[in-house]
Amino acid sequence: HLESQLHITSEQSKAGEFWLYGAEIDTQELRTLEAWSAYKYGDKERSKRELVDENGVLDVASGIYRIRLEPPRGPVEMRIWSDGKIYPVRITPRGAEERRVGDRKVATREFSIRGIERAGERYWKGELDLWLADDERATPVAILIKRSGIGVLLELESTSRTDASELRSPESCG
């Protein structure tokens, strides 16, 4: 099993604001076993941790892991767990894009994840855009998360020399 956790905060935070998201992933079956999330923003604070026992449901971290292993060639639907609720979403490949990692240009593939409005189901209002290096590892180069009008852009700033040599430049992608 794999455990993945993302903790976002800022040195400019005056009141200790943060956002935390994590999951335990069964890497053989590509499914979420347990997921958790927490945040503190202004005077709002919330925390949730749950077993995810519905077949075919992934949390956001597991969804990213799956996209890295099996990048979709066309739009695909998925069901995600987010803050204790399950939502239908669509993953759409957006094409190739060049992004910077440090002083290098890196060839990436962009994917967007958006909620699907469907009768009788919850609508996921979040948005996630994901840029993966066009290499065997599909290294996340950038992740843009939007929720309730607030966006956070996470960008890879540098890699070790070994990893950097494995990130393809746009010219080497053909």
C-alpha cells in the first residue's frame, strides 16, 4: 500500500491556515482504502477521515496516481471521494504544453478534472488541472486546485540531477 499526503500552508498565514489531503492507496487494485482531509481558513475549520469501501471510488490523490499510471487518451469518467462525499467527475486530456522546471523547459501533458452534473448525484464544485511530465514516470510538474473561488497552484521548482535528466525537453518528445 501507498500513503500519500499533501499539506499546503503559507508563511504569510496569519492564523495558521492550512489545507491537508491524504489517502492510503491499494496500488495493486488502484483503489482508495482510506482518505482524509482537513482545513483551517479564517474562522472555519474541518477535519474528516473515512474508509472508502465503495468499489470504483478514488480520492483525488489516488485519481492523480491512476492518471500517472494510465493516462487517458480521451475523456473518461470516474467517481471520487472528497470531504466524505462521492462525486462523478470527468477527466479530460487537454494536450501537450511546455512548462518550466527551474531553468529548463519540460514537455508536459495537461489533464483537467471537473464535476459532472447528473440527476440524483452530488456535483463536485472543485476544479483540478494537472500537468504531468511527458516521461515514463509522469512526474507531476504542476497542479492547480480550485475550490470555493480560491485557487492554489503547486509547481515543481527543481529536481535532483538524476530526475532532471529523466524529464524530457520538448525537443526530445518528437
